[in-house]
Amino acid sequence: MDAELVRRLTQLLERAEHWLPPAPQPVDWYRDIAALWQRHSLGGHLVPVPSRDALGLDDLLGIERQKLALVDNTRAFLQGLPANHALLWGSRGSGKSSLIRALLNALAPEGLRLVQVDRHDLSGLPTLVEQLRRTPHRFVVYCDDLSFEGHDDAYKALKSVLDGALTGPPENVLLYATSNRRHLLPEAMSDNDASRLVGDELHHGDAVEEKISLSDRFGLWLGFHPFNQDVYLEACCHWVTQLGGREDWNAEARAEAIRFATLRGGRSGRGAWQFASQWVGRRRLHGE
């Protein structure tokens, strides 16, 4: 090949390299505590992510039972004791995802590592699990806002990893998921057509059994429900005080918090945080 042509091609390649995205930084589990799993045609790779915030378990109000159950389950896992995969289900904004973040912040010093998997990347879950099997750390593989449509087959990979494969999940991996649906798959009235009553026992048809079988593979179910007004106001007070100060929570703030929840049509931890951000931000903007 002509030397001048080689030189020009080399220059073009060097220029093109400046436009390419940087190669992903490899995960170092002695340094990193969380990563995202990104599936691609060759399998997938892990991308380390920094902690989003310093959210603590004590910041989450109104879900004491759920916190205790998940912390105990995770601590047992970290100590090599029997533990269950966990499904956190319930109403929006009630603290499911926040509990996972706070759990990581609290238990990372005890050895917890977390890998988040998007629902659309679940078909690569067996590859990820096999990769984690070969490391000395203990992982929670986490899928946020998990649900499936009727034509979606990605749930089969999740079922297989949870309980269905011959090898089963590795001893150093647990799966945690959050969802608004308790059974993860959509349910239709027609699913009950094949159900029948035998004596005093209800026998579900195949469609219902298929949909229940996925969530049934999670040994720990934690339900999250809308706050009552007292718990909601307690959460509002907490976040107003955290973002501003004790002087920012007063009778006016309380009345505005109730109005805020009424206009949004519900009370939740997320709503309390959003109200506090609005209230404190507006007061500081106007020099109050």
C-alpha cells in the first residue's frame, strides 16, 4: 500500500477516535458499591455508578416494618445465612426505591454491593449472574419498577434465575425488585375462565398459575401503602427540617402540606419530599 495513503488513513483514524465515547471504566468492587448492567450483542458489561445521595434508613418514615424486614434479610445474606429474594410492591411514591437506596448506603460498609438491571435488559440476566458468581463479593441484583406486558417473554429469564435453572442462583446473589403490581404480570378477567371450585378449594387455571408463579419465586413480599395524614405530615416535617430548618415547619407549612397532598390526590413519602422542596425553596427565594 502506498505510504502516503497509509499516513492519511492513520490521520483519519486518529481524528475519528476523538469522536468516539470513552471506553467504560471497569468495575472495581473493592472501590465501587454499585453498578448498572448494560446488555449488548456480545453479552453485557457493568458500568460503575457513584452513590446518588446520602439517604439514610432513618429518613424513611411510615415503613418501619418493611425496613426492619429488608434489613434483617439483607444482613442475613451478607453473613452467609439463609435469605430470600424480595419483592417490594405497592402504591407509587411510597418508599420502595428509596428503601433500596438507603439500604445500600447503610450496608455497603458491611459488604453489600448492588447491580441495577433495567427491565429491558433482563434477557441478559443469566449472563450477569454467572459473571457475579465468580467474584468474592455479595450482590443484590435490583430491578426497579418491574412489570411485564402480556406478550413480554423477558420474565422467563427472571423466573429461571430466581428458581428454575438446574444450578439455581449463586450463593452470593439475591434479587430485589420493586413494582406497583403484586403479581408483576397483567391480569385479565378472562384469566379466571379456567378456574374452578373443587369441594371447598379454588383451583386456578393455567393462566392464573403462570402469572402467580413469577412473584411466588420471591420469598419475601413487602407491601407499601399510601400514608395516612399523620404519617404524611410527619414526613413533611422531617424533610422541611432537613432541607431548611426547624423554623420552616409551622402552622402555615402544615396547612400548605395538606393542600399539596389534596391537589395531587394522595399522600406519600415522595409527595412529602416534593412539598418540602417547594416550600423551602420558595421561602429561601423570597428571603424568608
